Amino acid sequence: MLEETRLEERLELGKPWTLVVWDDPVNLMTYVTWVFRSYFGFPKPKAERLMMQVHTEGKAAILSGTREEMERHVEAMHGYGLQATLQQVD
């Protein structure tokens, strides 16, 4: 029952949005991993995997949710000095 309600809520809200973190020449890989662990609470292996994706592919989709949620995360990433944007999931 609870899962059905969540699905209905997501359908009413529309397509989800994704937080994308971009590679930059400034921040160290260890720092990006630390941000992912401390801000999002990701376990070390997940934080390192996402950091490596940012480093090798130039960007990584970190998480998805409502536009408002992702806008807050984008602002937080900017506060940490990371380049981040949001995009709507197709």
C-alpha cells in the first residue's frame, strides 16, 4: 500500500530530475569523495565510484528526485565548490 502511494505521488509530480556533478581541474579526487560521503551520506565505495565516474567520464548522475530537491543539492554542491547542474530525466 505504501509503495503504491509513493508511485502515485511520483506520477503526479511528473518526471524526476537528476543532480549531475561535473569534473573540474580544481578539486582533488579525495575532496570530491569526502563531499559525497559527508553531504549525501554515501558509503565510501559508492562515493569513490561516483567520484571516478566524474573524473573519467567528465560527469556523474548522483541522484534523482523532485526538481526542488535537486535544486537544493545543486546549491549545496556549489557551496562545496563543485560544479553541478540538474537535468530532467527522459
